[in-house]
Amino acid sequence: MPSESIEPTVGAGAPADGTPAPAGGSPSAVHHEDALEPVELIRMSGTVLRMGKAMLSTGHGSYRVKAAMAQVAKSIGIDRHEAHVTLTEITATSHRGPIFRTEVAEVRTIGVNADRLQALSDLANGMRPDTSVDEVNRELDRIEAKAPLYAPVINAASAGVACGAFAFLNNGGWVEVVGATLGAGLGQYSRRWLLHRKVNQFGATVVAAALACLAYLGFVLALDAVVVGAASRHEAGFISSVLFLVPGFPLVTGALDLARADFSAGVARLTYALTILTSAALSVWAVTLATGLEADLIPRPDLDWWVMAGLRVVASFLGVLGFALMFNSPVRMAVWAASIGMIANVLRLSLADGGLAIQAATMAATVVVSLLVAVVGPRTGIPRTALSVPAVVIMVPGVAAYRAVASFNNGQLDVALAAGSQAAFVVICIAMGLAAGRILTDRSWGFER
């Protein structure tokens, strides 16, 4: 329950000389309590908390949720505001004069909506002094009433395009690309359908991963009926069909929370991301166990350097674009994110081809993402998170993570340890690169206030 505190010298219902009121209270005591009830502070505190809940439910990191709440609090007349924000909970205290009010809220909806994310960021950044509570609430009503930008079919197609691009970047040919596109499209459509009906998100993840794998297998088997032997040559590409389930936003924002020494939020986000990955990986393993699919590495196609470079540019752009649209980004935002991600990912792959360890290449690429976002974000008015997360999701080693779980369950401990270690170190390098770039370009990150 919300609580408020009043300085002891102005005790609720107590006589002015400070002597205690009679036990059980009296009509006059009740009258004094009503007179002292901070009605306006209650309205202000509720509005600030509502802003925080809206920000948290769209995918913002905890550090940005706190900043937005503080911006709103200052504008509507609260003297001081403090908040503790985790993945699903907010505890906020609003101070006004000698009184304060503490409220606790829980946000059960964990998702990403880049369109609302930008609208809420614009609202927080555009707050002016002496803004009324009613004005803020009207804007929040308008933002919360916004429908998704894209129909379910378009959303699913975006996931398919992203995973099709992933399939090529993971050395797949046209069979893997088409199969991953079909599988991811069906998987994302089913996941969205389930989540909109309030199905447990971990259960929805398991179902979506299984359907994506089975759709890929169905495509390859149909192809095998036409071209004998196709199934055995292309079955390994099924891993790319489930990469739309990689929880990019909580992975990235959790790592950035840790960089800000906000351990409760960072650990919670990374734990949630790991649980989603594990749910998907176990579903993939179950399908491989039932169908005999193998998650072996695919050899790199034998293409000329300039052909491979050009295809990587196209695949990187389409991969990031697909993920951005899947996150409900407006087209303009998605194109900017895709352009940044394309540059960084091609750089990463080129460095790796040149002999640099993939971990070091990934860290260098994510630093480039942070630097480009620092330039593009302020000039376009797009929040940094909405640009940086889609740009680096394509670098998350989803294939290695899924192979690690599948190999572990198959008893191939050496393969599991190798793939799992690679995945872990690449994720750490993504976090370090983004944090390093942010520290270099943002004084609030480089220096403690």
C-alpha cells in the first residue's frame, strides 16, 4: 500500500504541543488527519509512477526509467524523487516540502515496443516547468492508446526476413535462407498470438521455437522429395529459424544496467534473458531428439571476396531492419538502426576473417555502434536504445548458445563447453563495447554524480 510520512512536529491528529492523541482517536483527530492528507502529492506521485510503468513495459533500461520519472517529477512540482527499478517492479518516493510518499508497483508485461518507447522518451525530454498532472496523464493516455504499427502478418514477416539474413550470415545457402524465413515467420506469428492471449511467455517461447524448427524441417523434407538428398545437406540451418527468440533488449539493457552499477536491475534482466534462451534451447533440443536433426556447423560457401562482401552488406542491413520492425519500430527508426548495424556487422565479420578473435571483433563493432548512435540519436531524435539494440542483436551468438544446450543434452560435453564459452564471451564483449562507447560519449556515464 502507498504510504506517506509527515515530520514528527506535525503529527497527524496530534495536538500542537506534541502530546499524543487519545487512544483510538477522536472526531477532532480524524478531522486533522483529513486536513493533512496530501491529496495533491498523491496525484503527482501516481502520475510519476504511471510514467515509470509505461517506460518499463516498452523495453527501456532501468537507468532510463529512473531518469524519465525524475524529469516528470521535477516538471509537475515534486521537490525530489527517488526510484528503485528492477525488471518488473518500481519502488518510488516523492518528496514535497516536509512530507513524502512511497509507492510500489509491479509491471507484469515484459516486452518491446519501440514506437511507444520513442513517444515516451519524447514526452519525458519535452517536459517543461509547471506542467500540470492532467497534461501528463492526457499524453500518457494518448501514448498507451496507440495500436501496433504493423499487422501480425507483417510482424511475422519481419522476423522471417531477419532470420533469413541470419541464415546467410551463418554460412547458409538459399535453402537455409528460405527455410529459416518460413520457420521464423510461423514461429513469431504463433508467439505473438499466444502472448496477446496472456499465455505464459516461457510457454509461448517453447511453442514458438518448436513450430519454427518443424516448419524448417517440413520445408527441407518437401525439397528432399524433389531433390533426393537435400534434407541431409541442409538440415543444420534449422538453428537460424529460432534466432528471432534471442532476447536482445533485456540482454543489452541488462548489461548497460550493470555498467551503471545497478546490479539488482542488471542481474534480473540477464536472468530473464537467460531463462528465455534456455526455454527456446530446450525446445530446440527436444525437436532434434524427436526428429534426428543435427546442429552441426555449416561450412562457409565458396564465393569470391567481393561477392561475399556485397551479400554480407545486404544481409546485415536486412537482418537488423527485420529485427527493428519486429520490435514495432517506425520505418525511419528501423532504417537508421539497419544502417548502423550494417556498418558495424560487416566490420566485425571482416575483422574476424582477418584473423582477429570473434570476441575482440565483436567488441570493436559494438564500440562503433555506440559511437554512431551517439552521432545519429541526437540529430534524429531517436532514443539510443531503439537504435543500438537492433544493431547489435545480429551479433548475439544465438547459434552457439543453442548448439551448446543441444550438445550438452546429447552428452557432447566438449562441443557444449566450446560453444557455450564462445557465446558467453561474445555477449560479455557486446556489453563491454556498448558500455565503453557510452562512457566515451555521455558524461553522465563517464562520471559519477
